[in-house]
Amino acid sequence: MPQNFTDCMIDFETMGPTPDSVVLQMGWCFFNRKDNEKPVGFRRMFCQLEQKMLGRTVTPSTADWWETQDQDLFQRVSSGKDEIEDVLSDFTASWQKHAIESTWLWSNGPAFDEPILVSLYNSIEQQTPWKFWNSRCLRTLKATSPFVAGFRASEAHDALNDALAQAKTVRAIYQKLDELKRETN
């Protein structure tokens, strides 16, 4: 398995849609968009009490939405005890171990996962380990590549499973683009 990867996909489960929302779970995986090498994945659970004390918010409509979801899943996702600094230390360490300078940081959309991660780093006054110009948006890629269906997570609303499914979608799109490129040459 390669030590360094060209891509990292992140995903969050939260208690709201804004960057300052309470985070329940973070999942991320390193992968290569142009091969089928097995991704390296990580999952961490956040302590809700610590975040509320730091002023992170809960949106009532999101709390109501979680009540309509599988309660065993919600219990697993929301039972974290990890402090923000410890989770981000793990993310930074895994970035330093698995990323290269040009590794792209992917999220499903430009207004949710990455802004949450940046907000978390800002809350502990640390720099993000990725370069801002390496940020990528899966929704934009999917919109420009309607010829490839996206993959669904084996268990939705589990951050690591969502990140792995999203990484698989990136790979499928790049594989199709490479096929189309070969056909036109």
C-alpha cells in the first residue's frame, strides 16, 4: 500500500448546517483518484459538551431530523468523548503521514464539510495541514460528470462510510474521464 495519496475525502455528521455547528463525528479517507488502491480510512467521535462550552451550536431542525433517523445509528454517532484538539491532532498526523504537498482535500460540497473543518482548526488556533488551493468539491465534479452514478454509503450518516462512498465516486468519475479521453485520442 502506498504511503502517500493524491486525495483525501472528509465527511462530518453534525447538529446543524453551519460551520459553527456541534460536530458529532468526522470521517476521512486517503485515496488515489486514478487507481483502485485500497483507501486508508479514519473515524473520530467528538465530545458534544466541550463544543457547547466553546459556543458551537445546535440547530433545532437538525436535532428534529436526527430524531427521525435510526436511533442506534444516532447513539453510535453521538456518543463521542474525543476533544477537538485530539481529533484534529489525529487528522493532522494522518495528513502528514499519507498526503503529499499536492494532495487534494475533497468534500461533498463547498459550504459544509470543509468550512466546518476550518472552523474547528480556527477554534484551537491552528493552521490547517492542507493548502487552500487544493480544495475540491465532489458536487461540482458530479454535476459536470452526469454520465457516472454516485455511490451510496453502506451505512448512511456514518462519516467514514460516507467519505469512502464519496471517494469511490471520485474514482469512478476519473476512470470514466480517462476512458473518454482515450476514445477521443
